[in-house]
Amino acid sequence: MSDEFVGSETLLQMDPTVVAGLTWGLKRSFLGYLARTPMSQVSLGSGAGVTTQSEFWFPLADASQFDVQRGDGVLKFSGNVRFIGHGGFLHVLLDRPWIEVTADSALLSFTECRTEDPTDQRMGVASLTWPTPQDDQGDWIWPEVPTALASAGVELFNDVYPVGEALEPIRLRIPQ
């Protein structure tokens, strides 16, 4: 996996609201904390990008298991964002996000890569309040999906934020 340091050279040159993918600002206070922490790093890999508003963008990988009419299924995205601070004691990897929607819940998960042998085991990081999509120029969009920290996400952020803590909303665009 090759990573690039997030800087002006990795800013998205396109508007993420018109390209298929997931855009997420994560948690502003967490990003602010990292910005104030000496020698912290944020890196992107596998096609992920960052917007001019410091939101992370993950390209759409597969929407074939999602049924927009029923409002359920799985949306898969590619790319990763890695946050490192305190000489590596703080290490958060958000890799290959999925959104899994059922009749009862919606969850944003990431591949759990904590060992040298990563699997497709998923970690549910945020619960979503799933709205009805809007039709926008032949694409389905979700302009603002509220998110809250799920129980597995608490561990990911070293127990700093409690279950249910509001996170930044996500934005989605998928082709019809």
C-alpha cells in the first residue's frame, strides 16, 4: 500500500459532490487535535482524496449489492486514510469503507487491519440516520447523512469519545 502525505498536491481537483463516492469530515475536534499535535501525520492511500474543506473522499468501488428503491444493501468504497500521532501511539486507519443498510439500521464500517494479515473483517465505526436519496442529474445523492460513533468506534479512538457522540455527516453520490 502506498501512502501520500496530505498536502496541497493531494487536494481533489474535482468537486466531490459531482463524482461517485463518499465524502466525510470524520470529527472536527479530532482533526483539530491532530493539527495541533507536533509531528502528527495524515496520509492517503489507494485512491482516497481530501477536499478543500478538509473532508476525506473515498471513491465508489461497488454499488451492485445496494437497492436504492428498497433502501437497503451494501455500498463499498475504496481508499484509506491513516492518522498517526505521538510517535505512533495514536494510530487510526480508515480503510475501504462500506455502508451497510438494513430495514433496522445503517452502519459505516471499515476493514480492520490491525495485524500483518489483514482480512475483510469489518469494524462498525459509525451508525447512520439513513435518509431517502435525491435524484441529481442521473445520480442518487445523499447530501447530508447524520453519523454517530458506534461502540467499535470508541475503541478505534482510544475511548476518547463515547458511544453516540455526533460525528460529521457524510455525503454520498452513486450512479443510478
